[in-house]
Amino acid sequence: MAKNRNKKTKNKSNQKKDGIVPIDVSMEAVGDAPQLMDTSDGNPSNPALGAINRKIKKEIPVKRSKNIRKLKLIAKAIVNSEKGEEKQLKNKSKMLRIHSAKSLYD
């Protein structure tokens, strides 16, 4: 047997008898009226400049992260080798100063 879906429950009171009536809101508000769509583009002050900007295409290829990592590692290796060379020169000059100071007192 099918359920009667239109059957009212006993606990629910009739709203019209209680004096509760839904408010009629069929009146259109000023903001709800259809408005024309703004089709004006941001026109440049000089139309020739706008045409030039549209024709320019970026031709620089996107670099992959692998290549960037390689370049960074190479740059880091070069910096480290230069630091090593500077340390060697510093140590040599230090040794020369020590030997010259020792020779003065001998």
C-alpha cells in the first residue's frame, strides 16, 4: 500500500486558522531590475599603443626546474672553488709572514 504523502500530521496546526499568513513579496525592488551589461573595454588613451601591446608575444621559453637546479649547483661549485683558492692564498701569505718574522729574530 502506498503512503499518503498529502496527509497532515495531528501535531501541526493549520496556519490559516491561527492567523499566520506568509508575506507577499511579489513587488520588485529597485536593485532587482535587469540592468544593461557594461561592455566598455578599458580603452587605452592611444589606440595605436593598444594594438602594439596585443601583437607582442613572449618568446622566452619556460625554464624547467631541473635546468635551474643544475645552474644553481654549478654556480655554487664555482663559489666554493673560489673560496678554496682564497683560503690557500691566505695560508701562503700567512706562512711567508711567519717565516720572515722568524728570520728577523734569528
